[in-house]
Amino acid sequence: MKYVIIGNSAAGINAVDAVRSKDKKADITIISNEEFPAYGRPLISYYLSGKIKPEFMNYRDDDFYTSRNIELLLNCEAEKLDVENKKVITSLGKQISYDKLLLATGSVPFIPPIKELASQDNVFTFLTYKESRRLKEKITKKSKVVIAGAGLIGLKAAEGLFGQVAKITVIDLADRVMASVLDKTAASLIQSRIEQNDIDFKLGVSVSEVEGGNSVSRAILSNGESLECDILIIAVGVRPNVKLAKDAGLKVARGIVVDEFMQTSREDIYAAGDCVESLDMLSNENKILALWPNASQQGETAGLNMAAGNKEKAPVAFAMNAISFFGLQLISAGIIGEADKNSIFDIEANKLRRLNIVDDRLVGYVLINDQQRAGIYTALINDKTKLSTLEYDIKAKDIGLSVYPKESRICKIWSKD
Amino acid sequence: MKKIYAFESKCLGCGLCEVHCKTAHSKSKDIIKANKKENITSAIVIEEILQPKAVSYFALQCRHCQKPKCVKACISGAMYKTEDGIVKNNKDKCVACLSCVLVCPYGAVRKSKEGKSVSKCDLCIEVGTPQCVLHCPNDAIKLLDETEAEALK
């Protein structure tokens, strides 16, 4: 049996682990267009800031590939799938045969139309370790940085650069930071903490044009404003990397379409992670949930099913994030909704607890610097627990396992899972 | 594998388990220094249950799940499951992003006080015996395998 995995991050690595757990002898090849063994992709901002040293970037032990007898092809682009003959054709002209194939191709940065933007040497995206290293080499104490995009990636890039450059300005078309994840109240808490660290925001505008020759020297905003800029980071969002799948005729919507077993429209090809559409259990819609936990769960599911037949269904999915900015810890999950006085239960300087309760069920929450047992809220969303069956009103106090009636609490603690 | 089970009817809420948990995970291994000087977060959560006429307690540690969500959620590879089934956190790799806190359905992983990593039960594998179990004055927490636990449920 020959397994080929395209992609060497959360989904790919967890898939490999799962395949190996079922099949000790199979040939496994990972194809990666990056130059490094698997690394914690969200760590690239920690690397940029210096908080994480290169030796701790690895997602797994140094001997991960050799000890599991996995062939790792780095710097290798999978260019085409020959699905009839079950072959992957790579940039080096090599043809790699497979019995089962996993597409774990992840995301690609979305580059918005900006006049005069080419691949100038001081323009960056912020999705790979390579880009983070290139950025770290390029910056100086005098750099004036413009970041297009105040989402998670843009803000983490800003935090990573803090203290290492002269000026950082973050631009976003939305009226608040992390608009897809946060309501206005929570967003303003995060924004003001970041502003306290001399990072400027210009919201409600976008970068419409850049000036300069081989290097960008100014960024022109949609309101006509002009900013000095010797480092431009494009972080307006990501798109699922579906090119291979699309070209091969697999069913693709916004992401690669898979069933609950992570199988694509072709029997011998599976897909997992940021490149697929997941069913969001809260909205019951197919969405791109480009989240690390989701990718690793889906990867594992795909791997198990590739190796042992379709038995394992992917766990239910919904949006969730845990991230910090300058010591402000944000944890959120589910449908955020709009904040109002009925949903905010604790708010003070730099602290917030907001629960979005609909029809006796918790459907989402936002915690900023709040107490530490958020996973119990996540479980209430995940299990669709009826709040009226619980021991106390979750709005009234901090959450604990004591919220469950004794019988179900004991059941959970004694659970064999 | 063996893990720690709580017996609510026996727990006095005295907090000795926390004291010994901190000591076991301290640099000094000295009970006074560990609890007074070292800034250690206990890997045990003691919960209070308010009843109409009484208060009861239980102590909760990591359940060392068979399919640990924290391991899958971990962005750095710091959280892992050993071959013996123990879920461990490598503090050198942990960046305290709290993805594990986000997904642990038991609320058994917490941010550590120094803010650089998370705190969770490792069954005292470096010390030998779980110190909370050893020092509980009322047998309210026990180290049991699944069969033993089922019998005492």
C-alpha cells in the first residue's frame, strides 16, 4: 500500500500518524513545497518576536520522519494529479504513484488588487516560516511597517514586530479589528491594548496603491492618505488552496468538498484541513474553518479512514480561537453575535466575559483575560447542552464541572474516553 | 492506564492536594519554599459545590483522554501523549496560546501563573507516585485503573 500526503502541516502530520497507527508497513510519502520539517505554523509570529527559538519551531520530534519510516520530499511542488493513473506529478518532473492520496494543501494568502503591487522585495505575506524569516532579516530599527489587514494574521505580525521597528500601522477595511471573530466591544478592548504599544490603526480604509520602484516606499490609502512604508505586509486573508483538486476535476466549492469521512468526490483521494469545506454545526452551513485544531482532527480522521476503510467520522466543527496580544488573552468560540447588555456578564478594563445564549443553549462566547476553564463552555456548545438542565445559571458565576448535575458530572469524570 | 479519580463524598476541600502538587512540581521540592516562594500553579482544580444546606468539594485532575483534544489543538507540539498514555506538556515548547484551555471539556488545563506555559496533571511521573493521592488525608482522590474505578464508581 502506498500513501501520498500533499502538505506537511497540521492535517498532513496527524494523517500520517493515523495511517502509521493502522499500517506499520505501508509506504508513506509526504510532499511539501516548504523547506522545513513540520513546524507550528502559528508560531511564526513568536519566531519573529524572538519568543521562540528556531530549535523549538518543530511540530514533532526531530526523528519524527525517520522513526516512522516516512519519505519526506521538501521543496517539492505537487503540480498536477493524474487521477486516472493515480499519480502525482511534481515540479521536478517526478511522478509519484499512490494507492491513497491525501490533499492537505492548506491555505494560500489572498492578495487584494493594489495598484502597482508586484513582488517587490519589501512586500511580505505572513503565512510561512520562510516569510517570517525573510521578514526578520529585512527589518531594521528604522523600518516603517504597513500591515494591510487587522485580522488574526495581521495583528500577530504587528505584535511580532513590536519593539524591533520604528513604526507600525495596521490598515483594515472593516470598522474594527478581527472583524470576523469579534464584536465591537471585544474588538475595542483588543485594539486599545495594541494601541497602547504604539501601533497605529487606520480602519475603514484599504491600501489602494503603492509607490516606489523595485521597493515599495509609500502606501496610498483609499481615502487618499499617503504613508511612508518600507515594509508592506499583506494579511487581508487566506483562501483554500484548491488548485490541484480543481484541475483534477474533484468536486470543489469554495474549498474541496469532502464527506464526513474526509473523502473527496474520488474514492481514493481524501482531503483535510484549511483546503476543505467543513460543516459548521452551529449554522449548518459548509464553511472554510481554517483552524489548527480542526485541521489536525480532520487529518487524523482522514488518515484512519484511508488506512482502515471509512469508519471514523470527523468531529463536529465550529469556529474557535485562542490567541493573545500583548498579554491580553482572548478565547472565543462559536457564533459571536452582537454584544448587548443581555450578553455581557463581566466587563472591566481589559477583561470581558460574554456568552451568546439562544433558545436555552450556549452558541458562542468571548472571554478576554477571564478565568481559565473555557473548554467547559466549548463543551456546552459542542454537546448542545440544554442550559436549563444544569445546576446553576452559567451567566451568574464562573464555570466549573460543578455546573453539571452530579450524575452526569461523575459520568464525565469516570468516562473511559 | 491508571489515573486519578475523585470521590466527592470524601473530599473536605482542605487543599492539601494542591500544596503537595505544587511541591512535586517545584524546583526546590521543599514544601515551604514551593508554596511560599515559587510561583507554581497547581495542576488540580478544587471545585466547591453549593447545596441548599451544605457545601461539598471535589478535586479534579487531567483525565488523560484516549483522544485528547488538547493534543490535537496544540499549535506548537508541546502537548503530547506518551506511549504510556499520559498527556504531558513540554514547557520548553509551550507558548501559552491556551488552545488547550479552549478545548479541554473538563477545564483541567490552566494557564500557569508565570504566564509562559500551562499547568496540568502529569501523574507525577518524575516523582513516582502522584503526590496529591499520597497526601490526601481522607482518601478523596485515588489512583486507579479503569476496572478498579468502575468497581468504586
